[in-house]
Amino acid sequence: MLISQPTTTIKDFIDQLNHSLSVIKPNARLTPIQAKWLSFCLMGILMLNGINWAKFERAGLGQYKMAALSWMFHHAKISWDYLLIASVRSLLKYYGITGGSLVLDEVDRERSKRTTHIYKAHKQRHKSSGGYVNGQCIVLLLLVSDKVTCPVGFCFYQPNPEVSTWEKEEKRLKKQKIPKKERPKKPIKNSAYPSKLEISLKLLESFRDQYPNMKIHTVLADALYGTGSFMDHASSIFSGTQVISQLRSNQVINSRGKAVNLKQYFSHHNQGVAQKFTVRGGKIQEGTVSSARLTVKAHQKKRFVIALKYEGEDNYRYLVATDMTWRTLDIIQAYTFRWLVEVFFEDWKLYEGWGREAKQQGEEGSSRSLILSLLCQSLP
């Protein structure tokens, strides 16, 4: 497969990108050489599904040498910090998007067993085999509107190695029934290794600052983000917007002065009813639903809690929302947008090139190659 001249779509995209860059920062515009290089890279990613300078050189029939492509990537004075912001602004303007929902999730990327120079690569659980691999974890923030779904922010995550070592030792000592006072204390928090929740809050704050005119209707996230402090903080970032997440079935709520878990409460006090609701695209989904405004013990306040079981499922999932003025049906339909993240991840893995062939070294290498890949998602 050969890379010839960039398509009209990519040429127009680069022109729009340059215009957005000049609005953000006048001297951030791409030079003609930088624009040509970026066009060539985007063509290479889309056609070869990878970020590989050697493959780009071969597919371009010597139009660019591998060394020249790599030099531009590492040394050219491109405003990398503004590229994704400028591309998103161009996309929002192109489609006339003024509001939407923000969805948080993370994705893992496998790397080789020995990754001494890959940024924040660490030991990860391999879901399919049950073993462990080395890989990178990226926390992504996506904007979901009625027209498009696009990535608007990201950050690499790595657990604190000292805490990981302590947890392994703690588990071993607990199994041996060693008293807590005789076990090592948990290492103090290291600011160099922020948690996924801390990273996500910073991504939300950055989005608010970068797109001040966007109206955010909901912030959506899975059960990892279902803590009281995270939900309250995320809501306050956008002046009290609705935040929807999930709770575990064993989380405790207070019902008539008694503490019971969610599974017990909804099985005895609130029988579900059949309900139909519309998901994005107009598809009708059926399920069994029950809801109540309950005091969640871990949150120390009342929340809108929904027990939801889709047609064909055996177990309920439990949604939790900060704004209790919404209707049950509205919360369920809003939360269906979160599943579009899974669609994005599958599409991204197949077509956007940031996989096994994106092994640029160091923080700049990983971040810049990821930005190149995400720019492809902003092509109109």
C-alpha cells in the first residue's frame, strides 16, 4: 500500500487545524514543512494502521526518509500541547456542537515483557489468559454528542511501585495470619503517581478551561469512579451538573434506620418493573428497573440509586446519580452513552495505529504518538 498525496479531507483538516491553532496561540501555527509532515503521518496511520517510520518510508517510496520522519517527530518545534485541543475545536465548529456528555474510562495497551524505555509501562493483569503482561494504561476523556464521539483529553497512569510491592507483601502476610501491628505500614502517598480518580478530575478541569462555552449535561463513568468525593467534585467542576456512575451490589445504604446492602434492599423492598427505553441511534432496549432515593453510607448523603437489569441478563447493576431531580428513565438513557466508549476503544484498536507498532521511547514519544493517533479520530 502506497502513500501518495494527502486526501482532500486531510488537506482541509490541516487547514482547519492551523486556523484553530492561530486562535489559541498566534505563533502555534504549523509551518508549511510541519503541515506536510503531519499530513504524511496521518495518511500513514490511516493506511498502515501503525506509527512506524520504516513502514512510512517504504510506503512513501522514499518521499521521506525514516531518519527525517523521526527527527521531525522528536525535534520539530510543533505545538504538541495544543494539537488535540485545536483539532477538537475544529470538529465542534464543523458540526455545530455546543454541548454533550463527558465519559471517563481507561484502556490498557500491551507491550513487550521488557519495556525499560516505554513511558509508564508496568505489570498488568492479562484478562484473557489470567496471567500478567507489561503494558501502558491511558485514562481517556471523551465527549459524546448527538452527532459525534471524540476524545478530548488523556493521561498515562502508573501505580506506585512501592504500593504495589506493599500490597503483594500485605496479602502474603495476611494469609499467614500475621497481626496488623506486625505488618509493614502502607507507603505514604507519592504525588508522582496520581490515582485514576485524581487524573480524571484534572482532565475534567482542563476540559472546562479549554472549552468554556460547552454545555455539559452529564459526566459518566463506571464503578471505579463511584465514590462520593469524586462524584461531588466532578459535579462541582461544571456547576452542579449530573454525574452518573455505578455502585457495587454489596454497598451499604440506610433504609428506615437499618443498614442493608443494595442487593438486599432492592430484592425485598422495591420490586422491579419492565421498562422500555431508547438508546443512541433510536434502538429500543428493554429491561427491568427499580429506583429509590437512598442514603449511601460510603457517600454520607442521599443519592438517586437505580437497579437495572437488561433483557437477557441475570444480575442487576446499580446506577447512582448526584442530581435527584432527574427521572429514572432519563438517568438510564443518559448512562447508555457510556457504552460508546467501548465502541471507540474497539474502533481505535483496529484502525487508529496506536498499538504494538507505536513504541516511541520516553514521555514525549508515547504522548506525541498518541496525539497523532487521536487526531485521526477528529477527521470530519
